[in-house]
Amino acid sequence: MWLVATGTLLAGSWGLVRKPRPLVRWLVFLVVCLLYRLRLRGQGHIPARGPAVVVCNHVSFMDALVIGGASRRPLRFLMDKPIYDSPWLNWLFRLVGAIPVESERRDPGNIRRALEKVSRALAEGEVVMLFPEGRLTPDGEVQPFRRGLELILARDPVPVIPVGLSGLWGSWTSHHGGRALSKPPRRFRARVALYFGEPLAPHEASRPRVEARVRSLKAQADQWVERRSCAALSQR
């Protein structure tokens, strides 16, 4: 048994060194499923191979982990550079291939460099995820999309998969009731719904159309979360 256990540990360690991102994705998904009661729909809309861009509304600092863990393929995701540079988590962000983005005012040329990294990832057939709102929602609703998606598609016309996320507004990692991460956790095993929509061809993926699809998917996810929450309350 010790030989088998040792062999399994060595094999897992070797797999992590050779291809860390798939293994990290499964570990993240395991943690997410322990923390939340997760409802998934439409994961098959992410293509089995080839480049694509995944676009989702931005509710909390857990969003990228929830979406990245639930995706059928590892994702490269754009994130704020101050968070990327966290001394505690920078190693993890590097491991999963996160792409940091900073404002032009703070770091001139950063957006151009980030877009070049996105372009290289798509050219290599990877899937890139971004939050077009550019920030966490301050009120739980979808905020107007910025032009980052248009800049990406102008360079690399790839399919766009819209995603709607619900259930994380009200968590300590959201801006509900104050600044995110400034409050102690109050909920455990909250209901979270993540709905993937059908891919949009590049020529169909205008900013208004993608935003409308994300809003629609979020509304559908909201209905499931609210219905389940009401049912749970009625049983008490």
C-alpha cells in the first residue's frame, strides 16, 4: 500500500509539473463545490478545442474561481494587476496563466501588452475569460460593458461564449453591505448558478448584443437561485 501511495503521489506531482493548469482547475472546482451549492448549465457550449473568449458579469472576487473551475477547459483570465501582484497568491495566478491588466494612467502601455498576451493565447488555441464591466458590481446588477471585448475581437475574431452568474451577491467577497473582503463571512453553502450561453460568432458579438445575452443568462440564473431560496425558507 505504501508503494502504491508513494507512486500515486509521485505521479500526481509529475503531472502537476508537466501540466499544472488542468489539475489546478479540478482542485479549484472541488473547493468551489465544497463552498457553494452550484447549479451549472450549458458547459458544453465551450468548444472542445480551439480559441474562444468567455464573457461573464462580475459579482465577487470568487467569480474567476467559480467559472474557471466549472469550465470544461482551463481558462486564461484577465485580472486587476494589484490583485495579481498579491504576495500570497501571485504564485497561483502565474501557475494558471492569469493576465494582469492595469490602467494606462498607472502603467502606460500595460493594456497594449495585456492585449498582446491575449492574442498569443488565442493564437495557441486557448480560451480566455474576461469581465467586460471592468469592476465588481456595486449593486448586484450588470454594469455597462467597456470596450475591451471589441479590442480583442478586432485583433482575433474568435467565438464568444456569454455567461450569467448569480448567487454570489451578498457574500463577503462582493461589495454588498460594504467594500469586498472588509466583512466577515456570513454565508456557507450558498446557492450559486452559472449559466453558459450558446457561442456568438465574432461578427455577431457586438458589445450591446453580448451584454444583452449576459443579462438574459444572469436573469435566468437569478430565477433558479431565488426559487430555491424561497423553497428552503418555506420548509423551515
